[in-house]
Amino acid sequence: MTEKAARIVGGPKGSEMPQYEPNPSELKAAEAYRAGRAKAAPSVKVEVTGKNEVDIRVDHPDRAIGGVALMQALGTTDPDFYNGLLSQLVNASRDAGSWERGANFMLSVIKGIEPRDQIEAMLVAQIAAVHMASMTFARRLAHVDTIQQQDSASNAFNKLARTFATQVEALKRYRSGGEQKMTVQHVHVAEGGQAIVGNVNAPTQGVGALAKSEDQPHALGYAPGVEMPRQIEAERATMPSSSHSGS
């Protein structure tokens, strides 16, 4: 096998160094990247045509095929929903003067979560928008000049962070159909014993620990049963019957 070599930039004439050989982990990452790119939906091109006016088109050699692929990635087959959601994403990404970069970032979030219908697509779009707003206020929080600015940015950031977590939880509930899991545990108690349901605080082993355990038998997970006195039953057996003979 011939070893490939590369020239050292700025080095002496004729100096060469072996080409870098990636390790197995890096090769696996590169393969995963290529596989992901092969099945990835196209991005969009955003061109500003005037004040508050933009032209949105799919970045694909065949705009019809690219549009269908992007619609599938957004969990819809409705062109009206598709066009409306794209416009909303572009409008929500007007940050730092780069509409295209922001819109494609939000699209990448949606495509990564893989919405299965239009409800999920809208919810994921909101998640992406809230994340972008959170990062905006995080940046502002890092460049405040006054206490008022700090309080304002901090409050907004905290509210957005809580909203983000709520939206993610809502998506999980929607995808699971609102089902709740219940775990049933069986407790087996031997005859003559009693079970305690709840937290049992056992003393740590040390001085006085054994004595404390003996003084508190209720702290055991399993304790011998205590028979009830039989005096009441005995007295009940000697009482005369309340029935009367016919008279």
C-alpha cells in the first residue's frame, strides 16, 4: 500500500508529512455523517427582495422534488400548511441580519425531531423559536450594563427556559397518546407477620444502633405478629343465648 503524503505548508522545499489516518471512532462518525446527509431533507434559500420582503425557495436542483421532500420532513402533505409554516419560520428567524441561517437552523431542529403530523410540526416549530429567543436573552444577559437590564434579561430567560421544558413535555405526552404508566409491586408477607408500607428509617450500625432497633420493632420491614388476647372470645362464649323458648 502506497502511503499518501502531504506537503507542509510554509516548510522547506520538498518537506512532506504523512496524511492523517483517522481512528475507528472518527471513521464511524464520518460514516454516520455521510448517512445522515444522504437522507436529509433539503434546506431553504432566503433572498431579501425588499423592505420586509423575502423570497423563499427550496435549495434543491428540482424545486418540486425538493419541496415534497421538505414537506415530508415537516410531517405534512398539505402545501398550504407547508408554505405557511416556512413563512413563519423565516419571520421568526430575523436575528443578526441573517434570515436564511436562522430559518435553516429552525428547520434542522424540526427535521431532527421528525414530526409525524402537523400538530407535532407546529409544536416543534415553537420549541425551536423558544430556543432561539432563549439564546437571544442569554446573550443579552452576558452584556448587561445595569441592574435593570440584568433583571429584565434574567426574567425573560427563565420564563423561556420553563416554557421550553413544558413544550418538550407536551410533545412527549402527545406522542405517547397521553398514556400513563403504572408500576405494580407485589409484597409477600408470611403468616404471622406484618408488612409496613412506606419509608423505613433504619439506624446506621454503630454505638447504640442495635439497642435502638430493639426498642423500635415497628421500624422493621418484617416483624413477628402479635396474637390478640382471647379473653373477649372466652367471655362471649359463656354468655347465655338471647333466644327464648316458646312460652
